[in-house]
Amino acid sequence: MKPGMCVGVLMCLTFSVPSYAAEVPMVVTGEIQASQITIMTEQTTWVHRVYKGIRQKRLWSLTYNRWKTNWMNY
């Protein structure tokens, strides 16, 4: 065999062998990072009115679209 041919055969054999990457096992811990926690608070607003000359207010939940309180005089 010619020397150039031996190099060519060796290169073909080298590139034809499949190679595999090692799989890294995933470690699951019970801890949660602070960046993954989202605190969801209820959004509310006070609605004001004058009823029969008396100023009143009532708390409305923007999150749940419902009244939180009855009308209160103030």
C-alpha cells in the first residue's frame, strides 16, 4: 500500500466510528429559586358615591370582578 493511501484509509475509519456524549443525570432538589416564585395578589379599588346626600364607599375586586364589601358611610 502507498503511504498516502494508508492515511486516507485511517481517516475514513476514524470519521466513520460513531461517538456518543455522556448523559448528565438531572438532580432534582426540593428547593425553588426565588426567581421562579411569582406572588399574585388580589387587585382592588374603592368606588365612591353620594347616595341621598351621604358619601359612601365600597371595595371592588378587580381580580375577581365582584364586590368585597357593602356600601359604607364615611
